[in-house]
Amino acid sequence: MKKNEVLDYIPKTSINLVGNLINEDNLIIKVVNVRKTKHGDFRRLKDGSNQITINHISNPYRFLITLIHELAHFKVSQNSKIMIRPHGNEWKHTFKLMMLPFLNNLIFPDNILSKLAKYLKNPSATTDSNVDLVISLSRYDVIKDSNIFLFDILNDELFQHNENRIFKKIGKLRKRYICEEIETRKKYLFSPVSRVKKINYEKSCS
């Protein structure tokens, strides 16, 4: 895949801005199959080149945010000669500066723009940690997910996650929910915006 083909995945109004950012000789950008654990990834290869991989995301706004997120990693790696934290102050500062030109309603819808601006005050390692931003972005998914967000499940209700694993929602611990897997009785922490399938007790016991 040619690097400029990533421009097909972002809002058309952002193409010129992004084109200027990816015009680097030692940078490879690939769109890959969706991974459950991350939206994108940056790494420096053994031959000295740099590679960004981004999930094949149907949502152009999420794709754009992910791309700039990873480009910020690339920029920090170019400017730093020492080992630094992946999502430390250097990355936060660089990511915010790189996102500023995109923060307008010619690129993002207003309902995303307000949540994105708030998130960028102190960006975390993933946008999935910001519930309001995830909900706003989900409205523009081209391929709609038939599952629901975990925060829409009541305590003590059952849900299915990751194929056939069945859990019961127990309660909240800070920003995450404690859930118990029915088969093993082990407890896990889930993000409020985890996509799950609500099921009834009779189905889980059948």
C-alpha cells in the first residue's frame, strides 16, 4: 500500500493538512486488519525507517485522530535522542500541537469537536479512555456495531464479550466496571465503552 492511500480514509477537508505531515522519506504507513487491543501502532524498524500501522477503521474521524496520534510518536522519536515514556509529556505536547490545525468544524462535526478539544487538554494513551469522545465518534461509524456499550447494562445483568464468554456486571471501580465471568467466577475490569451483547439468564444456562 502506498503511503498516500491513507488519505482515502480521512475526512476530505483534512487531506491537505495530513499530506504535509506524512511527506517523510523514512516513514512507512500501512492500513491493517482490525486489532482488538489497539487502533494504531508506531515502531522504528531495524533498517532505520519508521512504520505506522493503523486499523482498517471505517470511521474517518477516528482514523484521522489515530493517524495524528501515531504521527506524534514518529515526530517525538525524530526529535529525541534518549529513551522517553511513550505517552509522556513530550508526546502529549507534540500530539496537541499537531492536532490544533484540525480543530475546526470544517473537519470535525461539532459534537465530536467539543469532546475532542476537552480530551486534548490532557490526552491519554488511547481515546477509548474518554467515554464522551468514544460515544460521539461511534455515531459516525460506517459499519454499525449491533452490540451496545457496557454502561448501558445494569448491575447484575449478563452480557457476552469476546465470542462466547459470559459475564455479570457487578459494579463500578473508579472509571471501570467490575464484571464476573460466569464460568470461572473470576473478576475483570472493563471499560464503560466496551462493546457487549446483552443476554438473558435463560440463554446463558441453555
